[in-house]
Amino acid sequence: MTEDEIPVSEPSAEEEVTAQPSRDSRKLDCIICYNAYNLGERLPRKLYCGHTFCQACLRRLDTLINEQLWIPCPQCRQNTPLPHGGAIGLDLDLAAFLGVKADVENQRSSTQKATLEIKPTFVKQPNTDQPPSAWANVTLVERRFHRIPCCRQCLLCCCWWIH
């Protein structure tokens, strides 16, 4: 090694992971309220300029200009006309929406996997010392179908449960 060369260490795997922004911090948070988008009140809605904010924040931003309701973009100040239905009428940011939906499904599947418990069931073998006629003392349970109380009048619906 010469005097001009400076040793450079390679970044470790931990440094590389922390250097990359997480998926949540990149696209799945509203930059106004810093809350994560969700499938309820905080749906990701896109303005005409292309910037995305949560539906709850966009409801608070409407402004009346020349007898027309507008939503000024907090980032670039471009005005978007407010649809008749309000902020709900704005287009969804599909990429952010699908990201939120995937996260919700991943959380559901991980919690279901955590709570799923498999219990082995063993079938009792019949006693082979007894003749088959002794096995016939098994009582079969007959299933009975009952109507749900609210639908006793209806004959065409599928409001039946097995008892």
C-alpha cells in the first residue's frame, strides 16, 4: 500500500440494511399527519398534481375560490377541484393502496399462523376381542336443521343452521 491509498472498509450487512429506507417510511405514510395509510379513514388519495395524502387530511384542506371548492396541494400548491362527493371522490393512489392492502393481509396471515394450533386426534380402534355385533351399539346423531328466528316466515332464503 502506498501513502496515497486510504484503506476503505466495506459496509457490513447491517449498515446496508439501515441505509435503505423501509417500505413504510417511503410510501405508506401521509406527509401531512405522519400517520400510516389504512383501509379505513386514511385511504391514500391522489391529487391532480400526482402527490398523495390521506383522505382524512384532504378533507380538511378544501378552500373556496370563486364559488368553487379546491384542494391546494401542500407540496406544490397546485389546485385540484374538489369532486361533488368530497375527498372520497378523488382517485386512489393505487400503488400505495395495494401496499397497504398487502401489509394488512401479511399481518392477518402472520397472526393466524401464530394462533393456529394443530392438535393430533386419534381414532380409537375397535376392540377386536369382541365380535362385530358388539360394535353395533353405536348411536348415530341425526343432524337437525332449524331456522334462524328472524326468518321463520321466509321459505326461500338460506337462513338455516345445523343443530
